[in-house]
Amino acid sequence: MRDYGLRYAVLINPRYYGWDNSYISYSLHKYPDKFVAHGLINPQDPKVVERLRYWVNEHGFQGMRFSPLYHPNSTWLNSKAHYPLWREAEALGVVFNFYILPHQMPMLEDMAGRFPGVKVVVDHLGSPDLKAPDPWRDFRKMFRLKKFPQVWISASEPYEISREGFPYRDTWPFFKAVYEEFGGKQLIWGTGYPRPRWELPMEKELEFVDSALAFYTNEDRERLLGKNALRIWRFPGP
């Protein structure tokens, strides 16, 4: 963060530790002036509401990440059993981010409509399947989320969806379509850096935003790279 002039970061727990968020909590409390934190909780845990309350109240987390992408046939996302979870999230002011498949978007649309007090971030451009004969058919389902001002799309990690190497030209039409549909005020940026030997070093991550995606206006690029995040999370300091 010092090397690249980053003031704040949102830490999101990876899957390596299961539902154990202790490392993220440790990092948050060691550097409270730099971080906010999202953890993982099991969406099918009967005590999922208690788990959410625990990590928020006891550890200072501001959000949770859910990954229905790993459960492509599941229907828990908008089940009635999850209504108490979303009501609690509204009461706590929690942010939910979703690593989700395009065909699952209608379930998220349902919940965003029912619980407008929950801020929602869709990870990695909504994960369009570039291997599909027609990736646009399902991908466009995400566009219906633009009607919700509490929803943002993370225009991030093109290497997760591309079938090519840098600069991932096959992803450009999808990034552009999301920009045209949602506008600069509903986009944020994210990165998998600094995992050792990650797909891209930070300078390449930023080059992708600054050069490859040349259609962003300067104003919207500033929103994407930080200003929108200041509207989503409560960062420390002035």
C-alpha cells in the first residue's frame, strides 16, 4: 500500500480458511487506520444470523462475502430462511458482496428489492462465461440490478474470466457494457494483489484500468478506483 500510494483497503477473506475469519480480524486490528474487513459465514448455518452479529459486533467487520458461484444449483440466496439474515444486515449497516454466476442474478435481484438497506457489491463483473456459446444471454440478467442505487459492480480481475493473456481483450466488451449500463457511480475496482506471484503485479492491474479500458472518463476512473468505495464503507480517519 505504501509502494502504490493506497490509503485504504477492504480485506476480504479467501476460502483457504473455511469460515475462520481470525486472520482478517488480526489484520484489521493491527492496522485499524488502513483496513475495513469482510469475512465469510456459512449461508446454510442455522445460526448464520448469530455468526453475522458476532463478526460485526465483536470484531468490527463491515461486511460478509457469499459465493453462490460454488453452488450453481443452490437456491439459498433468496430463500425465506435468509430473510432474517438480510434484516439483520440492514439493522447493522452491513455490506454483502457476492461471487455469483450470471444465471443466479435474479435471486440477488429479488433480495436487493426486498432489503434496500443492504449495500451489495457484485464481484468480478458478474462472472460472464466466455466459454459459453452465447455468454451475453445470462450476463445481461445482471443489468436489471442497475435500478438499485445500493448495488455496485466490481469491475475487477479480468484474468478470472478471460481466455487470453494480458491485456485480456476478450473481456473488454463486457467491461464496456457494464460501464454503459451502470455508469461510473455504480462501479468499484478490486484486485487479488498482493498474493505472491499473483496473475498480475499491481502496475499491470492499474494499466488495465488506465490504458486497456480507455472508455472510462477521468472522473469515472477516479470513482472506480476509490471515490465510490468511500460511499460504501466507513473508512477510518478524516
